[in-house]
Amino acid sequence: MATYKIALFPGDGTGPEVLREGLKVVKAAADKFGFSIDTTEFDFGGDRYLRTGEILPDSAIEEFKKFDAIYLGAIGHPDVKPGILEKGILLKTRFALDQYINLRPVKLYPGVETPIKDKGPEHIDFVVVRENSEDVYTGLGGNMREGTPHEVASQLMIYTRNGVDRCLRYAFECARKRNKAKTLTLCGKTNVLTYVFGLWERAFHEMGEKEFPDIKRDYAHVDATTMWMVKNPEWFDVIVTANLFGDIITDLGAMIQGGMGIAAGGNINPKGVSMFEPIGGSAPKYTGLNVINPLACIFAGQMLLDHIGETTAALAIEDACVSYLKSDKNVGLSAKEIKDGGSSTTKIGDIIADLVSNS
Ligand code: IPM
Ligand code: MN
């Protein structure tokens, strides 16, 4: 029987609560489909930082390398200055493990409300492949004369041919594997950021022509992309984009698929250790109330299993989530709806785990 080593990283706020439910469902799938999960928990996050001053030591990164995947709850603490944990934990892990893809499915499930009038599950089903290792996120730049009227600051949008190529290749393969519209849309800003997106555009067409003639190539500026995502989301199959643009458009993506309570993502190194997470953050005001929606984390678990090769189990989790969402047990995705509807974080996890076990 296959055993997978999974590093659990509950993190801050409601992270531990949603991860508990995600793990419950993943374990139900493991039992059902005949594999096992061997977990080790890491307690890095805001609380530990406030207690000990330690953020994420290099030794933890070395430890992570021994796992098949990392399953993250959430990072972000109200008493820690913004930037410290984001950079010190999330970005450090992404960079140190070279998780150069940030994969974010945008899929509207039946039973979930979208704020877009007249759009349903048949219109909203695409994937954003966000580059995850370059761009302004490299931190190159600096400032001088800080705090004076003559202050100068820069933060450089850096791209390398190799970094662009490996991201494009993943995105083309993703479009091929989905086997839907077989269309890859490059989202950029070729009309202004001519150097960076000139590189992206050339690499995109060269690779497409040579290696992926079966995939249709499309292009949209990032500003127009936000417009089409709302007006005509059905136009998209796979979107490939730069790190910062991807960060921005995937929050919009999360909203059109029903909100942060449902959106999951993966930080992927196709040949290394990848990390899966609900993208909504730690929602500290709901900590310990058992009202936060665990679905996003459950979907992150689905992505994790799919990534490690347990595709049947992953599909069973998705099907269980769909059954739950369509059922009258689904009282809504927000903490308020979950509370007012008499449901809870643990209840939702139990229902979905049972659905997986009985699938
Ligand atoms: C995300 C987050 C992170 C990002 C932050 C917290 C560093 O917004 O995962 O989208 O900008 O990538
Ligand atoms: Mn973001």
C-alpha cells in the first residue's frame, strides 16, 4: 500500500480548524481508495513568532524536502506587522522549494452563488497558472532618502527566459490535460511593459508553435482580463500569467467562483515538494468559533491528492463536495450563513468525509 508523507502546516487564525477538516476528508479518501497518509505537523506561524521570534528556519525547509507534499491552513496574524509572515513563511517556502507554479482553479460549482448575474457553472470553469518565482516578488530593488520628500523607491519586475519557459510549458500541458477548449490565454501587458511581456509573448508563441500545435493561443491584457472574467468568463480555459498579475486576477477569480470560502490553490514544483492551501487567509476574527468554511481547504486536499497521483481519490473528494453543495445541508459559504444555518466547520467536514467514504 502506498504511503505518502504529508507535512501539515496549520498556521494562524482559522488555519488549524480548516486543515483539521481537510485532513479528515483526505484520510477518508485514503481509507476508501487504499493508500495511507503519514503526517507530521509544523507549528510555524504568528503565534510561534510572537512567542519565540522564530519565523521559519532553514532547517524547516530542509525538513519539508523529505515530504511528498505540504498541506497548509493559513498564514497571517493580526498582531504581527504585515509582510513578516508573508515573506518569512509563504514566500520563503515558495522560493526555497522552487514552487514556480501557482495553480488556481476558478470553478463555479452547482449550489454556489456567483455575484455575476446570469452566469452559472457552465460559464465559470477555468484555471489560472500563475508564475510563482519571479517578477516583483524577487524583492530586487531598493530605496534611498527614506522618509524625505526626495525618497526614491524601486521594485523590479524581473523575468528570465528559463523562468518564463518553464511556466509556459506547465500551462500548455495543463490546457492539453484538461482537454476542454484546448485554449491557453496569455495575460500580460504588452502595450506598456514591452520588455517583460515582449519576452513572454515571444516565448509563448515559439513554444506553442513548436511543442503544442494542438493548443489554441490567445492573448489578453491584464486590465482587459479582469473585464472579461466578469463579463465573459466562459471565454477562458487556461490563463497563464505573471506573478503579480496572477495574484490580482485570482482574487477576482475566487470571488466569481463563490468567494474565499471555496477557492484553493497549489504552489507547485512539478519535480519537487509542492504546497496546497485554501487561498482565503487566516480570518482571525472567526478563530475558534467553528463557523469558518472548510471547503477551500478540502478542495486544496483534493488538489494535493491529484498532484501526488491519487487521481481517483481526488475526483471522489470533488464529487463529495459537489453533492454537499447541491444538498439542503449546504447553508451557504460565509461564516454568518454557517452559524445562522446551524451548521459548523466540523459538521461540514464530517458530511463530506462521510460522502467520500460512502462513494
Ligand atoms: C497569495 C497571497 C500572497 C501573494 C501573499 C500573502 C504573499 O496574496 O497567495 O495570493 O501575494 O502571493
Ligand atoms: Mn493573493
